[in-house]
Amino acid sequence: MSELTRLNKYLSEIGHCSRRAADKLIDEGRIKVNNEPVVMGLKVSKEDLIEIDGKRIQDPKNEHVYLAFNKPIGIVCTTDTREKDNIIDFINYPQRIFPIGRLDKPSEGLILLTSDGNVVNKILRTENNHEKEYIVTVNKVINTDFIERMSNGIPILDTITKKCEVEMIHKFTFRIILTQGLNRQIRRMCEYLGYEVTRLKRVRVMNIRLNCPVGDYINIEKKELYKQLK
């Protein structure tokens, strides 16, 4: 746990404003810490999320982190630490981080986490067409009709999924590359065609590939991630 400092002093030390100006912002109710209104005398640490007029305030000396985590089956991609087996407690990273998107509890593989809120929408925005690659095993033999229909769009969640690349690897296993992220999309697509997913593993997000053992993470350089973003 980082050392706690009075909020007005912290804002002064990172060069955002004077202590007097910080006190005025607090009085006017313009500051939130961890999405909650603050009172005079509140102490904060560098891990706390501090927002003034809805804009995040951060110590320029604190660089953002970008992690590629190999999520085990059973871990839940939420920042709610009341949730059993949540990803934040599992990783136990010393800085405040959050997952970029989701990988459902029965699934495994690559998920990115960061402290950089600006990068999240750039990665998740569907119109940016950022690729996510999965290896999927199902309970029945795959045929050419299955591959063709999965590739050309499946009606789920009141829409038709976007055309995507699907390749058979084994009679029960296929590779699929998506550029959208509907809720439980691959599982729902398979269910529509009468198949049940028995294993789902994400192996790539954009240019980032899964490259560490299950339950471990590696650090990604900012430039490596941002060079793919629009």
C-alpha cells in the first residue's frame, strides 16, 4: 500500500494546483476519488482514481502499465473485489489496473490490463476493426457448412455477426478471428448451429500474442500497443 497524503497536498505536489485551489475544488464538489465525492481532509495514495470535473488527474511521474495476462479458466474479469476469483485479486498487481474488455469465466487465454483509461475505447471500439484470435473446441465434428456459416455471419442478440475468418484445425477444433465483441459471441454462434463449446482460448489481441504460462503476465511496452491503435 502506498503512503497516504492529504488530497490537497497531493494535488499540489504533482503540480496540478495549489492547496488553496484544491480546497476550493473540494468545497465545490468537483472532485471524486474512486468515483465517490470527497470531503476535506481525505487522504489518497497514488493508486487512487482522482477525477476533477470528470477528468482523471494523474501524477506525471507515474507511468501507465500495460499487461498481457494468460487468464486461467474460472477467473472473473471484473474490478469488483467482492466477486470471488476476480482478476484483480488474482494478479495482485501493486498498481491500480483494470481489464480491457472481458473474457468469460469458462474461457482462458489472453486478456490485456492497464492503468491507462485512454487506451480502452480505442481497443474495444468495433469500428476500429481490431482483431481478436481464438482457438475453439466443440463437442461435435466440424464440417464445411459449419465453417462457411460461422464465417458469413450468425443471427444472435438481435443482430447478424460480422463476417470473419474461420479455419478448421482439427475435426473438433477451429480458429476464429473476430473484430467485434458481442457478449459470449463465439459460444452463442456455435449454439445457433447446434454445437457446444468445450474449450475457448484467446491467443491474440491485435499484435499482442499469448506468450506466458497460464496464470502469469508480461509487461507490454506502450509503443508496442499504441502502434496498432487509431
